[in-house]
Amino acid sequence: MAVRLPRPRRFDVYVALGGLLGGLLLWGVGLATRPHTEAYVLLPGRWPVLLPLFVMAGCELLRRTAPRTALLIGTPAIVLDTVTQGNLVTILMYTDLMYAAVLYGPPASAHRIPRITGLLSVAGAVVPFAVWREPEALLIGVVTGLVSFGPAATGLIVRNHRDAAEAARLRAAQTALLAEMDRTQAVTAERARMARELHDMVANHLSAIAIHSTAALSLDDPKTSQDALVVIRENSVEGLAEMRRLIGILRDSSGDVEPSAAPTLDGLGALVDGARTNGLDVTLDAERSEVPAPVELAAYRIVQESLTNALKHAAPGRVTVSLARRDGSLVVSVTSPYGDRDAPRAPGSGAGLVGMRERVALLDGTFEAAPEDSPEGKIWVVRATLPVSHSAEGDTA
């Protein structure tokens, strides 16, 4: 089966054509590298010079597509050129083949060829000098080095620089990719944080508004409607204020706007009072203790969301909120009656439970929300265990 050589590159075609035309021009005007009268010109005359010239020009077509093959074919051609009158262009094209074999060839050849040509250059200087004992004999090694080792070493230097530049480009591309991945993760985390914060800040007020407006519409009692409107107004004003604060922070690009202070466990009393105003029967049992700010914020948001869920879904009865320190953790527990309710019910999307679970996970804590049996009947329990020993560096916002 015939072996098809790869198609030569356009630049290589120009190099081969230019070398051939230049060699023919020197041949035509009668310029040769040595006179035909020298003893080692085994093939005298002008015509033998053309054979290595044409062979070398053909090898130039393969200088990048098959550099080792081109060098293997060109080496006998340069040897043949040495036993003729010689052509300078043939020698120049051979140096280019040597350079291309190192630059474009396999890595093994790129390191092997300079070593071989270096040894040949040394041998070309030492052996003739040892045989003839003439200083001029050293010129054979010099010429051999200029024709073979010089181009090979140059090709190796250029290849090393090219590989280093390619490695730097790949590192830059990988760094850019990692930076883009980090940016995407940061954007995703920020969106999740904003979603949690927006839900916790506004959902409670909107749920109270929805429930009390439904009650006002379903009962034909002016006193009930008046009380419902008062609660609706209070929750709408507070919800708008919190929404404005959040929007102001998000719209400020200069960073001059100071973010509002994060809620703390000291605000649980006001939070419970607000829940009572909205119609919940809430009791608070909280042990006062110093905990890291991320844990404090997470505990506050969990209680806030649990009270919102109790307002929307709990059956009539007492809601209990308790916070206690146990074994290096802050345990937050909110219980509410579980079952059918006759009062208006606000729709829920489940985002509250997702947000609470995310906050606890960021602190490496545990979270559960499920119905349980108790002596008073079936209750819904939200329980979160927040480690406080290594949470100072966390961030649940």
C-alpha cells in the first residue's frame, strides 16, 4: 500500500521554490563552493551539483509536515554535495532542515539531534587533527558544527521558548477559567444570600397582611375589619422600610451606604411581640449567652421564619420558642400546633425551609422540621443545632 505524504505548507513551498531558484542561479553563473580541481571532488563538472540541490529542495517541502523524514533524506544529499563542486544554497537548505527537525519534530528527536550533531562536530575536529597533525584540520569540525550543531541548537532554544510561552498561555487560560468559576460561584452564593435575606425580611410582613386582609374580607364586623386594617398598615409600613433598606444597599455601587445592623438575639422579644400583634400566642424561653455573630443572625432568622410559618399554617394554639446552650452548641427550637385550621391560610412556596436549612448548613449544624407527637397533641417542630465553637469565621447572611 502506497504511503501518502502529508500536504506541504504554503510557506514551505515558497522556501523550497526560493531555494531551488537561488541554487539554479548560482549554478547558472558558475559559482561553486569549491573548484573542480580539488582532490576530494569525486564528481567533477557542473551537472552533478544539481542532484543534491533538487533533492534538498524537495526535502524543504516536508520541513514541517515530516521534519525527521526530510532530515534523513537531506543528510545523504548533503554528503553527495560534498563530493561535487558544491552549491551554497544546498548547504543553507540543509541547515534549515536541521533547524526544522528540532523545532517541529517529536520531543525525543528535539533533544537527541543536538547531542548527536555536537558529538559529530567534536569528532570532526579531533579525528582529522589527530590524523593529519595540521591546525587546518580543525576547520572540518568547525564547518560541521556550523552546518549541523548550530542550527540544531538554535532550533532547541526556539522550541524551549515556544513551549514555555505555550505553558504560560495554558496557565493563563486555566487561571482565567478558575477566576470565572470563582466569579460564578460568588454570584450564585450572593444571589442565594440575597434571596434568603429578602425572604426573611419581607415574608413575615406580607404573610400577616395576607392573613388579616382575608379575615377582614370574610367577616362582616366593623371592629374586626378595623383591627385587621391596623395590623395590615403596621406590617406594610415595616415591610416597605426593610425593603427600602435592602434596595438602597443593592443599588449603591460606591460602597458609601452602611448596611443596616444585623439583628441579634436581643431582638427576639420585639420579634415575639410582633408575632403576638399578628395573632399568635407565643411564649419565649431564651437563655442569655454570648455566641458568635453568624450564629446569632442564623438563630434570629430561624425563629423569625418559624413564626412566619406558624402564622401561615399552624392550627390554633400556643407557639413555643426556646434557645439553650448544650455541649458547645446553640439549640433553637420552635414548636407550633399541627393540624387543620379554620382561620385564613397564606400560601407558601417552601423557600423558608430551604433558607433555614442553608443557613444551618453554612455553620456545619443540623436542622430538622417535621411533625411530632406530644402530650398536648400533634405539633410541628423546627429544631436547629448551631455549633458555636468554630462559627466565628462563618457567614450565614
